[in-house]
Amino acid sequence: MKIESTFKIKKGLAEMLKGGVIMDVVNAEQAVIAEKSGAVAVMALERIPADIRAEGGVARMSSVETIQEVIDSVSIPVMAKARIGHFVEAQMLESLGIDFIDESEVLTPADDKNHIYKHDIKTPFVNGATDIGEACRRIGEGAAMIRTKGEAGTGNVIEAVRHMRSMTDGINKIITADVNSLMSIAKEVRAPFEVVKDIHETKKLPVVNFAAGGIATPADAALMMQLGCDGVFVGSGIFKSGDPKERAEAIVIATTNFDNPEKLVEVSKELGEPMVGLNIDDLDETEKLAKRGW
Amino acid sequence: MKTGVLALQGSFFDHVKSLELINKEYKLIKSVTDLDNIDSLILPGGESTTMMKIQQNDDLFESIKIKINEGMPTLGTCAGLILLANDVIDGQTSISCLNTVVERNAYGRQNESFEGLVNFNGNKEMYCFIRAPKIISYGSTVTPIALIEEEVVGVNENNIVGLSFHPELSNDNIYLEWLKNFLKDGLNVRSL
């Protein structure tokens, strides 16, 4: 007897990615560099977030050719992004055999009220969240993995830190709450009661939680791990830097040895130029991607 | 003495959870110096290519291979099985100490991943196969110890056990009892 795509199986793949680095790539060549550098998975994209930010326009799911090219070039899991609420892009990614779908605020949202109902798709989903309420809503819709939103394409880690701290505070509040207060908390943070109850009983988020958005250096990756993340996504930080291969390897080693400063110093030597960063306060409110998601 | 759990990347905390449930002390293994004072070893699921890459830093797997060859009870699940196998079909390097040939992701991509009914340790239980490796062949010194339908999904050779699935994501009582006995001396493996 075999049963495919149960929630346990979807969640299970995320468990296997823990302690790893998931890297944004735009073609087969970058995917191979990422795999050789020790990436645990790659995210196939048309443009990396820093370019989406610079060029503007509507950002959509990658072309079928790009995704196929990346799938064919590596043996590690391949992820791809669908627009928020665009369930047809998700159906297409499922059909392409993608291993994980990121319903991502980095792309231009397709629906300003609804996210995708993820239980109906065989492929597991990762969703961004800025706080516990948002994480619980996404899990309620079927997300098998959560990540901080951070502020993608900025090379500035402050938003990812803010989201992770907010998430930890939210989880702690639910864990330590009196059972009689759980419904009130669910109402306050706009979260499905069942997910809040599950967190209270198991004393943890029911799915893996990664860091994403603005991670550019080995130190950033280690910071997010020390704050309690299960792993990291690095978008623009690698292929917008001076020496992508060296930087990718260094971030991988730093993520494993996040609590070992000597090791962090060793891998941070001679890395070349990091990506140029953006100050979040200089961004117009409408330019903040983390605001997308409902 | 403690059980060492390889902690370069992957689901090592799920194995830690199993060890906590059987009251076995553990130690996370990230470098050669962590290998002191352990009496058994677990290689978790995750990405084998990533683990191979990270261990190069201090040739951790060479030291692990010596421990395994000296008879240390060693369990590998999923990627852990790939690391133990003598041969990997796509040519990936491994620790090479278990006389088997495995193929990575041979059951398909994530959409083909499944929970399957496995005959293991005289019991039938649903276990997770996640982009799982397939055991293609094994030598005469190797005993099959787990089956799904007619297919071998777990093997034992001397002090080594390799499983293509994830009992640590289920932690059923029969698995935990088996784990407790196996980690003692590596010899309490029940064949089919």
C-alpha cells in the first residue's frame, strides 16, 4: 500500500531541507554552481529579486523553459515561485514536477484577498510570513513550510530579523497561554483556532520555518540560525556578489556552523564584494514586498 | 556513552527526538573532534550532496569510516543510506562501507513521494519515502531487513543498517524498541 502526497510527506521534505541553504538561480549554469556549492535546493526564477526591484513591471511565474532547464540540470530539489493567489500557475508548477512551490510576495500578486488553497495541490508549498497570525493562516490553507518574508532584493537583513523575532514572540505567547485564552489569541492575531491549538499542545510551529529576504553574508545566515530559524533562503545575495561560488560555499558552511564564531571568521575571509544593499527606510511604502500577503 | 548524530544538514533533530524517547544520550556531530566518546552513530536524511560538500572541510567522513569499520553500530536513513553505500548510480562519492548499490531519487520527484506499508522488524508500519533512494543490488554479506511489497528498502551488514525510508518521522514503539537494541551492540537486527 502506498499513499502519495499526504501532508506528512509534504512536511517531510521540508524537514529534510533543515540546516540547509536554498539558493535563487535563473538558469542551469547557476543551478549547477549552487548544487556544487552545497545548496540543499534551488529556486528557479526568471529574475532575481534585486532585478525585479530595479526593473519593475509585473513579475510572474518563470517561463516553462527556464524551469525545465533547471530541473534537468541538478539532482537536488527544485522550487519555483507562483504569484499570490494564482492557483493556475501552481497547477502548472505541479504538472512540471517541481518539488516545492513558493507562493511568493516577490512576484506581483494575482489576487488581493485570497491565497491559494494549497491542500488541493500535490506539490508542497512554502509561504512567507511576517508574524504568527500570517503563518497560521498560511498553514491553515495547507502550507507545508513557512519562511520569513524579510525584504527581498535589498541585501538588508533587518526585516527578516524583525519577522523572526515577531514569530518567536507569537509562538511563545501561544505556548505559555492558559488554554482558556487560545480562542482570544486566535481572534487577536487572526489565526485559525485549530493551528493555534496545535502550537499550544506541541509547543512548536507545526511546520519548518526558514529565514528569507535580505540575507547576503555568512554572518547574516548565522544570525538567522541563532535566532531559531531552521535554514535559510538566499536570493540576490549570491549571484549579485563578486564571487558567487565562494560566497555560496561560505554561506553553506556558516549555516551548519552558525554557533561557531571561529568557523564563521574562517569562511568569511577573501569573499570578494557582497551585493550592494538598500536601506529599508529609503524605500517607498509601495515598494515594500513584505506588505503583500493577506 | 552517547550516540553521535551527524548534524551537517538534514532531519537530525528528528533522530534526536527518537533518542530522547528511548532515554539515550546523544551528541551532534559536525566535525572530527565531536567523534570522541560516542558508542554508536546515526546518519540522518537530508541532501547527501550537501553533506558530502560540508564534510570536506576536515575530512569528517574519513574519520567516520574508521569508526564504522571498527564495528560501531551505525544507522543511515535515506540520505544516510546513500552516504553508507559502496556505489551510487550517478557516481556521487560516499563513505562507502555498506556493500550495496543505490540510486538517488529513484522513486521519483516529490510529487511521487509516498507513505508506504513497510515490513520491518516483524511489524508492518506506514513509513515516509521522500525523494527516496532505491536499493538496486547488494552483496552476499548483506541481509535484507525491510520490504515494501516485494522490494527491499532496508539492509544490514555486520554493524551497519541502511534504510531508504524515515522511521524517525513516525517513532512508533516497535521502531524505538528496535533502535534501543540496535544501538547497544549493532547485532540485534532481525532479518526477514
